[in-house]
Amino acid sequence: MKYRDLLQQCVWQEIWDCLLLNYDDQRNLEDTYKKIYDDLIVVEGISTKRRIVVKKYPQWVDVSGKDGSLHKDNEEYATLCKDNEEYANSEIIYGIEFEKWGEWVEMEIDQQSLIDFTMTEIAAHCLWEMTFMSFNEDDISSTMNEMLETVQRIKDGTIELIPFDIDDEIQKLN
């Protein structure tokens, strides 16, 4: 089931109630969330192989993406995989809060998420995650572009980083 299909099967008021149950600080933003919900129903979809994964942790619910890519097949994770076969064969988890909303609506919902959560819960958690950076898709894209430019400047050496030693900082606290 794709996220748009899930949204169409849910009742807005139930999504809103669930969102408030989990994110009470959003109470004054119902009209903003409702507009985005309405926009998601009609936004042009953008094909993606990524799927939405919703997972419960003791203190929070995480919404992320997976696309079948394994850690062992990715150069960046090669050293971490060397002595950990379970990790090597696990899927890479991606943050999806910067994805275009047209991609969100085309993402399949992970099967385990559909077992662990109701459709209303998935709709609410995804709605919160996709608006975490902003309620404006252009602002989200701008933030992402700024972050990518900063990463490139770090790689190019055109930005100077300040060394930070966490062990020294912990020592100072003790």
C-alpha cells in the first residue's frame, strides 16, 4: 500500500487526534496540517523505490525509509560490516524528512509497519515527519541544498571546522 492510498483510507479527524496524542505541541496547527493532508491527496506522484518504515522505540516513534540496499553493498559502510554479518546483511536506513512530497505519496508502506501500527497512526507519524523541517516544501528543499553545500565546502576544505573532543568535554563535566 502506498502512502497516498493509506491517506485516502483514513479519516482526517482521526489522523489529527492521533497526531495530537503523539505531538501535543502541534495543537495550534490543525489548519496547516489539514491543508498539507489535502494537498497530498492530489499532489503529482514521483516514482521511488524507497518505502516508509515506522518503528516504535521506548521514547519515540521513528519514520524512515528503506529501499532494499544492504550495508555490505555500500562502500561507506564496508569497515563497519567487516566483523558483523548481521549488520552487513541489514538494509540501510535513510532519513526521508527531506524527500519531496510527491515521493512520499508514492512510497510503499513497509509490511511490518502495517502490522505494528494502525493506518491512522502511520498517517499521523508520517505527516509529522514530512513537515519536521517546515510546512513549506520549497523551504525544505532550500534547507537540504544548504546542507549539501556545507558538506561540499567541508570536503573541499573551504570551510574550517573546529576540533571537538567529546572525552575532554565529559572530563570537564566530572
